[in-house]
Amino acid sequence: MIPIAKPFIGDEEIKEVEAVLRSGFIAQGPKVAEFEEKFADYIGTRHAIATSSGTTALHVALLCAGIGKGDEVITTPFSFAATANSVLYAGGKPVFVDIDSKTYNINPEKIEEAITDKTKAIMPVHLYGQPADMDQICKIAEDHDLKVIEDAAQAHGAIYHGKKVGSIGDMACFSFYPTKNITTGEGGIITTDNDAFDKDARALRAHGESERYEHVTLGYNFRMTDIAAAIGVIQVKRLEEFNEKRIENAEYLTEHINSIEGIEPPYVAENVKHVFHQYTVRVKDGKRDELKEFLNNEGIGTGVHYPRTIYKQKLYEDLGYTANCPEAEKAAEEVLSLPVNPTLSAEDFGKIVSVLQDASDKIFK
């Protein structure tokens, strides 16, 4: 099976982990600090605060932004559930607005009409590795005195108008889950230029401690281990190489899919660097599931990111959430992710294109 995702862990990562294990210092320690410094330097922010996952990074960032009971956070319904769940964790209410049909990211033109006197923040997601329209989002936020928290879980190294995502909003959150463009096994990180957010986030991730055994707020155990950070220190060095290979693979697929009936390749906006955490096509005529089955039977892994909007998940239906997001719902019925990860060979991509052509001939003709 050609996998939809596969992490690359090399000898350098293994040696770094071994060194940490032999050091006896395996909880949060000097390797976490080193990883934070390297990641902040890569993104171009003054601070980076490592956490146990991308989800806990979002939770902490929202708390730092002052989100609490009843506060509204405008976000997209077309994302992994953790995006909205983190708002619930903080006691807030996610407010869903529709997406742009081409980029799958939140549509800035829909944001302003969703703002109320309870709105405290906007949380765009850079979905699949393509930056959201941050100029418009930040302008709206400035006009209404709102915080902007970037969910950059899928967009390590993506660039919007010359700036790396993660350096544009008030804070940003990344995930290092094994399927992401780089991994630490599990882990997340918050990036920010705000000194107060940095200080608060460091306390919140470690039981609310301002210093050892001085608990100044209700915090959590959301710390990253030095074992995970040791992997991350090496992975950050590999990120540009990984991303360039993903982009090269995506360009190859797009070049060939353009001539295949029934399948629409992903759109890339102007003045952005899309880093293709996922290479996601649209499948026409209601044939997505049929194409998915055909590809899987031929040994090609696929994914549906995502099969339903967040507000149509049982949790959110039970909580009484509804929304009018026809573009997000249409996307949920049509999107299909194909392998694009940098561990695959030219032969793998030749097979993917060949099988897609066979599938098109059988399904769409």
C-alpha cells in the first residue's frame, strides 16, 4: 500500500533520543528549550512554547487570549475537531462561518457578519498547508479589537505574502503529530511575539507555576518531554527539504490530474507557499467514495479530510450547534486526499497517476 502519510525518522533523530535517554533528563528540560529556540528562529517570532500536543497548544493559547465562559471565537467548520474543541475547553463558544470554495480556508467575507458583542477572537486554520487570507482576517480583527490565533497545525513552513504562518496573528499553534510535515511523535508549540502571552503560556502548561512550587493560576500538565524535543530539534533542520519535496510531488500530481476527467486538483492562491500537508482533490458527480474504494483496492492510500463539518458531529449536534455553511458541506462530500509525503518514490507517483487515469476511465466515462 502506498501510504497517505509516513513520518521520516532518521539516524540523527535516533541518536538524539538515545543521548537524552542516557542523560537521565527525559522530562521537560534543556532539549525542550533548544527546540523552542530553533522553532521560534525558524518561524521568525520572539517566543515559542512547546506543549504536549497541537490541541493543548490551542487550549493554552485561547486561555492566554482571555477566552472564558460565553466568549465567542469565530472559526471554520471544515477542520479537525480539535480546532473547535479547544474553544469548548476554554469555556468559550465556537462560531462557525463558511469557507472559500477554492482554498477550503475560512472565508473572510463571512466573518464580519458573525461578529457580536461576545466575540473575542478569530481562529483561522491554514488547512492542508495553504495559508488563510490573513490580511483581511487581521484587518477585521483590528477593526473590532479581536485577537487572532492561527491554527497552523498543518502548515509548518507555509508562507503568506512573504511572512511565515505562525508569525502573523497574536499567537499561532502547530502540531507535531506523526502525520504532520515534521513530527516529535506527539507534541505542539505556540509561537508569539507577545511577552505576556509567553509568560502566561509557560505557566499554564506547567500546573500554573510562575516558578517551582509557586502556583499563580490554575494550570495543566501540558509539557513536552525532552525525548520528543530531541526528535524535533533534528526535524526542524529537515523541514525545508521535506516541504520542497512535498511541493515537487504536488506539482507532478497536478500536472497529470489536470488532464484526468472527474478529478479537480487543489488550487494554490497567489503570493503564498502551500506546503501540502495534504494533497486534496475534488471528486465530481458524487463519485468520491467510489474513487476512494477503487484507489484503495489498487494499493493507494487515501484520506477524507473531512467527511463532515464540525457542527454536524454528534457532540456539536447534542450541544445544539447549527450553522449555514454550504461550501463547507459541499467540500465534505467531494474532497479526497492523495499521497504526497516526501518518503515516496517517483515509481509510487507514476502508479498513483496511472491508477487515477484507470479509475477515471471506469468511473466517469
